Amino acid sequence: MDSAAKFDAVGEHEKTRAALAAATERLVRLLRDVRDLDAASGIPVWSVGDVGSHLAAVFLAYCSAATGDGAMDWDNILPPGDGTLAERITAVNATSIRLVAGADRARLGDFVTERGETFLRATAGLAPDTPVDVPWFGKDTTFTLATLTGLMLSESLVHGLDIARGADLPWPIAPDEARLVIGQTMPTLMPLALDAARARGASLAFDLSIKGGPRLAVVVADQRMTVTRDAPPRRYDCRITATPAAFLLVSYGRIPPWKAIARGRMRAGGRKPWLAARFGQLTATP
């Protein structure tokens, strides 16, 4: 049987929606348990309150994109011109922490609850491949609803960890949650984040195998990247095997690759295992 046939797009999208609802509830409880919003977070330049404000802005933006309610004035938020993905996201991030400030930060949990529920209610019953405009990722760029939902889940999980680290509170990321993020978002997000300068002259094929799934074929050629889920068999230069949460956190810069390797959660193999070191250098993040 073709391995691609094992992927149930509708079923996985519904699982992602359920995971997002559960993660949002956990996130709201975490925000309400924070004692000091001015404490340093897991992001060196942001306080715990800054991360919470960023998350509120993320929920607002994603909800606005899905509903088309026009709540975001992207012309005044995004930098002029096309710019790189890192430049655009950096500009949006800088603006996001100012959208909810001062006394309003005491209501971060309420805001995230309301926007999260609105997003899930507005998108209920829509097909996973429904196109959604996402101007912060690029002019005239659209993602599928499945990708957008997966990105909301990733923002909740990763920034929840940032808050928890600063607030000294627990924040586990379950393997199934991380698998959903990887499967729903990485085929779209990784090619957009490719650093064309670093990819110049590269012709590489990586077999990215996440324990328990998914499996991604990552091919770099002609300064372009393609990421294919459950690809047909082919010859790879390097195989990277990782646990779901480890790959998610390494991808978002929350743990260094060496730490994941030392803990036995990531390893390289195949014909040229040393190319795994280059894998992480091919993408640029803000």
C-alpha cells in the first residue's frame, strides 16, 4: 500500500482542532497562575507578560485571518516591501507585545479564551484545505486552514513553555501534540524559512523521521526547499530521527541540538550523517 494513503487529512485536522482547544485551556490556566508578569521569560528579551501579550496578538491575528473580520491593520503593522520571512515576523513580533499592555495584561487569559473559542467556532466544519490569507508570512500568501490551525497549536505550546520557564511552572508537551504540529505545519513553513544564501549551491536530501510519525522528505536544490510528507522511497543523503517534542523545540530554538542528541532524543544516520549539522543552518528564524 502507498504510505501516503495512510495520512487522513480530515481526521488529523480534527485531532489538531481538539489539541488546540485543550492547549488553549491549559494556556489560560497557566496565564492565570502567573504571579509576576514582569519576570524574565524563556525568551531573553521578553518578560512573561510580553510573551502573554504576544500570544494574545497571535490569537487575534489568526482569528482575524480565519474570519476575515478586518481586526488587524496589516498595512501599518508589516514592514514596507516584501522583505524576508525573518524580517516580517520580527516586525510583527515587536508590534505584538505592545497590543496588550499595562492593566490589560491582567485579562490575558480572558482574551485568549475568547479568541480561541471564536477561531474554533468560526472554522468548525470547514475543509482542512480551505485557503486563508496570512499577510505576515508574505504578500498575497495563503495557508490552508489545517496549517493555520497547526500553527496556532505550535504558538500555544512553544510560548506556553516560554511563560512556564519564567514563572517556574510545569508545562509538558505531549508527543501527540508535537506530532500534530510537525505534520500540519512543517511542510509549509520550512520552505518559507529557507535561507537562500546558505542554500546556494546545495543539493541535499534529508529523510526526517519523527518517532511515531510523521515522516518528511526534505529536499534542497536550486536555492529552494520542498518538504513532502510520506514521500515515495528515494535515495537520501542523511536520515534524522527525533522524538516529536525534541524536534519541535530544536526547530523553534528552545533547546540546542546538542542537548537533544545528548539526551538520546535526536540522532543522525544514512550515507552522510554529518550533514545533519547543516540541516538546522538552512533555515532562518527571527
